[in-house]
Amino acid sequence: MSTVLCEQRGAVRVLINHDPATRNALSADLYEALSAALDAAQADPEVAAIVLTGANNFFCSGGDLRLLAQRRSMAPQQRRAKLEGLHDLIRHIGRCSKPVIAAVEGGAAGAGLSLALACDLLVTTREAQFSVAYVKVGLTPDGGVTAFLAQFLSRQMLTQLCLSGERFNGERLHALGAVNQLADAGQALEAAVQLASSLADGPAQAMARIKHLCQHAYGATLEEQLELEAQHMVLSQGEDKAAEGIHAFLEKRPADFRRLRQTPKP
């Protein structure tokens, strides 16, 4: 049964998908547990950033095929209800106003790749293996993986990866633009925590709005994006964190946003 373990490292909450027997496969239990853990981290004012990883040096092997095989006998509406658990988790990550960073060791396949790409930032080892492997078992992609990949791949490359189910490593994913930082084997989590810690010193509300702007940018027209930027800028200018940041810059000193930390509201 999937379990989510939580570790606190300073202002960083580490969430660990812990089901080594299945290489941390996805399940309804995981969807609920991870969504609840994200909600708890979101509500905790002592948490400024979140790292998502998998136990035993493997991020996520995707859907549990034994469970997926059982859905063949279900009515389409029942299959859709099961699938919505995964999609709600993907939405949960997107709605979380705090930065969520994936730390990938070993690899991520199928919806495991969806889970990694749903995070705001991605740290992986060079050797980690990724695949959009659904076609290998006669299935089609889910979890938003085609939407995430389409943000940095041409249609031709996206189609090739999905039709072939071929594997590609972390180094190639970095070259394609989806990985923020490459780490040595065994060091992805530490590198992700360091990255998260560097973000934890930032202005929480402004960062929540920046995350929203970045998510919105890919589907918006220029006019729509200008309007959203204007709304967020007007709100940010009136907050104490902006006052601290501006005064610190003018006084040639580091800004101290941590003492002003509170639960961010986008």
C-alpha cells in the first residue's frame, strides 16, 4: 500500500512516495495521501517549499498494471472516476502556491513522468530513465504528460516519444529543456532540497503569484497575460514584502523576507 512519508528540513517539506515493492507505483491511496500532504504543507506557515521524491532511489514506475488490468471489466464511468484521482493530484500540485520540486532518482515512467513534470521545478540524475510508456501495454497517456511535454517539444518529437514509448535519460531531458538541474547518482534529493532552500528565503506571496503567471503564460494571449501581470503587480506593490525588498535594495543589504513569512495567497 502506498504511503507518503514526510520530512522537515528547515523550511522545506520533503514528501516521499514510499511503496518500494512496486517501485512507488501510483494508486488511489497515493493520490489521497499525497494530496493531503500537499494541503498540510500548503497550510503550514513554517513550510516555504516542497520537494517530492520516491523511496529507495526510484521516483515512480507509473500506474500499477495489476490494478489497471482490473478496470477492463468496469463501466467507462467507473474507469473515469478512478482516473480522476490521478488528475486531481496533478491539479493539486498546480494549485499549491508554494514551489514544488521533483527530485528524481532511478526513473519515472508513464504517469510517474506526469507527476514529475507537474512539479514547478525538476532535479534529476543524468542516468535516470524516463518514458511515456503507455503504448507498450496498449494504453494512452494520462496525467497531463502530453500537455507538459508539448510545452518544450515539437509536435513531431512529442509524437515520436508517445508512439514509440522509448526511454530517454535525465541528460537528454535536460537538453530538451525540462530539467532545471542535473545531479550525480544518489544526489538528486540533496540537490533538490538545496534548490528548495534557496527559494524558501524568497517573498512567499510574490512567488505564489509568479508561479501562477508562469502556469498561465503558455495558454494565454499577450493581452491576457498583460492583464494578469498588471493585477498581480498592483497587489504585490501594496504588500510588506515589496516594501522590505525595495528598501533592502536601496539600502544595499539583503532582504529579510523570512521574518514576514505567512501562508501565501495568490
